Amino acid sequence: MGADIPAEIWLQIADFLPDHQLFAVNSFLFHVVMKAKYKNVHLKNVEPTNLRLVKRLLDPFVGGLIKGLHLRLQHVKDIVRHPDPERSIRNRITDALSKLPAPSRFKKGAPEVHDHSTYPFDEFIKGLIAAFPLMTNLEMFCIDSWDVLPTYDLRPFWAAAWSSFGPHLRRLSLGGNLDGYRIFIESNPPTASLKELAMEFTNSVIRLDDAAELERAILQHVVPFINRLAPQLEFLKLWSWASVELSSLFANLDPFPSLHTFSIRTAFNKSFASDPSGLTNMLLQSASTLQQLELRLNPTGAAIDPTPERLLSEWLSTLMSDEKRPSSLQTLQIYPTPTAVGFDALLSGIRANSGSLTTLGVRDRYLQLHEIQQLVEALGSQPVLTGLRLNVWRLTAEVVDFLALKLPHLRVLSLYVGDTPLNEPAMEVFHADMEKRSYPNWKLYDIGVWQGGFGMGEGTMSLLARCIPTVRSFWGTGEMDPDSHCLS
């Protein structure tokens, strides 16, 4: 490194040069690039150059750079190579879903490593087993394996993982069916250092699951595993797309004395049809330590029968009116239902946490201006909120006026517009109104507006940036390129 050039300047230079040129500049930039490239490695066995990447991980220097390993194991797709016209609709749906990107469980940090082609599943697994012992600094292990056949023996895979990096693993994320969870838990992973656990339950892709059998698997395997970790867990995420009741799971969980983040996403009427009291008790017992809470319990079938929405809203009301409810939350993400009872429960939760709440996300309920006003008023006269995510029926200048006036210290704003993109007259009115406005005292840094599942167009985003001079980022990207947005 040049003697007279500070490290910060070299890092600035690195942003403007492609990787292959950085390797040739000096050893400092070489290490900068390598650390960024391999800090978080994402691998899918159905993508072609990933086998070369697995072989690259056999370099001890590279293996030692990896902090997070994200695996997507697609076994069914590897076996079924030729379409069969007699295959069931269920299997065709499975194939289609397997082509979708797997959900991330933890926030992404460094750039991801992605590649694309197909090679045998066995070779992929064997390559990973060989690479595991070199991952001496791995702290986060995320694996999606929902379509790995139960007949495939993953025991050597798990054994190699645990003997290599298990003792110092801090973050573990699992996605799969309950057969896979049983095999994983029976592998006896070392958990002494584990602080964060994410679990995502899916149905089997090869058979129709029996509900009673799934519940037994939950009680016999999943509950004891979580309870073993309960005294040390700080982060717990439980998402379920499986046809299984979770009432008994929560009814049998031990207390979590150190839990500061809890996220649950499932259909309330499917997962808690018999008794949601276990979930209630778990939240009340953890209320004193909870700082981040996500409750996304959208019921299924609510468009036909409103009963599930009513039951969820009543449960939310009971939770948020309890004197032991969480009252020190910094982040709240919640689906309040479309009911008045659910909205009142949301307001109660906001009021209880108004002194600490810095990030609020109201999911899947499209709000009118008067509801937005009630929501902001619930934050109190001196809100500390810096991040807000809302669904709004229509984007109007009055909505922007109100937020700028009442939340002057807001830094991040995400708005999801329910009005159809084809309503051009409404957007013309919005543009005409905004051309007359300016918000020089609003401290907003990032703004994202979505409509119909896509980022709003360049004209609207550029107009907002002109009206709000502090904006430096669209859609959380850190840049103001209107073409940088992605699907919501």
C-alpha cells in the first residue's frame, strides 16, 4: 500500500475498479476484495458454476474468510430431469416454486456470490463436506432443504458441519419439512455459542402430510431442541407454511430470559385454531427483554369468511391490552387485520411503546389519511420514530404533508400504494400538487414507493427527491437510480 495514502482512500478507490484489476494493485486491495467477496457465500446445487465455487472454497485462505454460508439444496429437481405429463399438479407447482429465490433469513451484508448450472447432488454435497473443515471463522449457517428427499442420507453432511464449525456458530437458520428437521436434530448439533435461531416449516413435496403426525414431530423433536437453546437465545424466528398446528409448540416452550427479537409468520387460523394462549404467554413472559417484534399472522381464506380476521383481531386486542404487554419495543412489524378491533389493538401497541419505537411497519392493511393521522398521533408529541413502512390506499400530497410535519426526524419511509397503476388522473393530481411543495426541514434520507408489486416510476421518484432535498437513496439501495428498484 502506498505509504502516503490512507486506508480510507484505498477503500474509495476499490469502489471504482472491477475485482480483477484490484487483485493486481497491491496486497491491501487484494485482501479487501477477497473479504468482501467471500464474507457471505450463497450456493445452490442446481446452478452450474457453483461446483467450481465449492472447489474454490477448498483453499484454506478462502475458507477462513467465510463468515456466513447460505445453502439452497434442491434434491427433487436434481432427480426429476424429464417432464412427465402424468405428474400431479402438486408436483408441477413444486417444480415452479423451486425456481423461485429462497427467502433470506438474516439481513445481507457483503456482496453475495451467485452462479448458475446443474450437476449431481452427490458431488455438491461431497464438495461441501470437504470444504467445511476450512471454514474456521464461520458464524452464520443458513440452509434451505425443503425438497431434499427423506431417503437421502444427510447424516455425513451434518456430522462434517458440526465437527468443523458447530462449536463457534452464533446464527443458525433452517428451512425444510419436518422429516428434515428430525434428521437435523438427531445429528446433535453443538449449540454452546448459538444466539440466533430461525426455523421455517414447509410441507413435504412427495406426500400429503398427516396433521397429527406433524404435531407429534413438533413435540418430539422441535420443542426439545428450542427449549435446549431457550436460556441463551437472543433472536428467534418461527415461520410456518406447513399444515401443522403450532398451539402445542408454544404451549410447551420454556421461557426465553434473553430474547430481544422475535418474528412469527404463519396463518393464524391454521396454526392456532385450537389455542393461541401459548403464543400469548410466550410474548408476555418475554415482554421485558423484547426490542424487535414481528407478528405477521395473516389468516387464509379471509376473503370468503371474515371469521378468521375477527379471531385474529380479538387475539391482538387481548395481547395489546394486557398490562404485561411489550412496552420497550424499538421495532414493530404487524398485520393488524382490516377490522376496527385490530386497528385499535395496533394503536394500543404503538402507545405502549411510543417512547422507544424507532421503526414501525404496518403490513397488508391499506390506510386512509385519517387512519395514518391516528397512527402517528399514537406515537405521542415527541416521536422517536426514524423508519416507517405503510400501505396507503392512494398516494396524495396530503399524506406527504402530514408525515413531513409530524415526523420531521424520519429517515426511512416506505409506502405501498393500493390504488391501481392505471389510475392516471390520480397520479396527475399528485404530480401537480407536489410541484408546488418543498420540505427543506424534513430529514428523510431514503424513500421507496411501490405500486402493483413494482417500484414507482422515475418521474414520481425524481419529483419526491426534488421536494425533499435530504433524500439520497431510493428503495433502501443507498443510491438514487430510479432503475435500481426491484420487486416489492
